[in-house]
Amino acid sequence: MSFVHLHVHSCFSFLDGAARVEDLVARAVELGLPALALTDHNGLYGAVRFYKAACSASIKPLLGSEIDVQGGHLLLLAKDKEGYSNLCRLLTILHLSRNGGPPALDLDSLSAHSSGLLCLSGCETGAVPSPLRTGKVKAALEAASRLKDIFGDHFFIELQNHLLPYSSSLNYHLSQLAHHLGLPLVATNNVHYLKAEDYPLHELLISIHIDIGQLLSIFV
């Protein structure tokens, strides 16, 4: 069975991703992957470059975004042209919601523009995993149920194992939640860089991001 990375950040995830889109595609070729997704934070900034690079390398490009919603993050992937169009609309609505603070998409807007999109539950800070990590099972169930109502069979629970102290426990509770609600599971890896030796660069970017966030909070 082929594995395809569905949760991937490039340098267009500013101060988070540490890889150029062309290098991501080249690495996918090295690994023999038939397809690759690009899911940068709250935008499609690298989509055109990624699409061209992937097509040139005979890799199927999957376009999406990890998007901030009320309650956490979600991963959205366009499965067709309608989905890509709706993803663009949702990102526009998201950024118009900023009003001087961090953007957060409301679920009513998500529901109105869900056609043609696949939804994954996201990383540990996602709308479903985040409450589970703090023992808020009811809140996680409510969030997952709402997303199931919106996306139906196109909503998947993500399982990620980054060998962190809480990874196994979180994956267990996510799989239990998925079984309870009849939701499909998908294994992903929250990609932010290409190889192990790139880890220090990613940590540097994260540190800069945190410092800038703390500085801005003084003036807001």
C-alpha cells in the first residue's frame, strides 16, 4: 500500500515550514511517492509553484490548507475544481474575520462552502484533538459530530505519531472517538522540513515566531 503525505508545510507557512516547495517535490520523487499534498497555514501562497513542480516531476499535486477555525485547526484538501474554489472562498472569509486579532473561520461559513473539500481533524492543536488532550471528551465529541454533519463521509480523524510522550494516548482516544462516531481514520505526518538535519532550522523559525508573537502582544 502506497503512503502519501497529506499534511505538509513549506516555507510558505511563515516562520514554521523550513522547506521550499520544489525541494518537497524532489524528496517525494526520491521516496517514490505517487502524490503529495501542500497544506500551508491559512493560505495557498505556494500552490502555483507547487503544482508546476509536482506536474513536472509526474507527482500528483494535492492542494489544501491547514486553516484556523473557531476552536482550533482543521486540514482542508480540495478534491476537485469546486473544492479549490470553495477553499479560496473560505480563506478569503477567514482573513476578513481578523479584525485586528488572529483569524478564525466560523463553522457556518465552513458549512456553506464545504462542497468538493475533504476535511481532516488536524494536528494536536486541532479542533478535535486539542480538547481530547486536556480530557474534554464531550467537547471533542461535539466538535467531531459538527464536522461530520458538515462533511459527511469526507471528514477523517487524523492520527499522527511523533513519538512524543502523549502521542500514543492521544491516538488511542482519537481512534475511540472515530469508532464511536463511525468516522474513517487517516495516518499523517505533520511535515515541516525534509530531513532530520533540518530540525534545528525549524526550531529557529519557531523561536523567532514565538518572540515576534510575544512582542506584538505588548502593543495589542
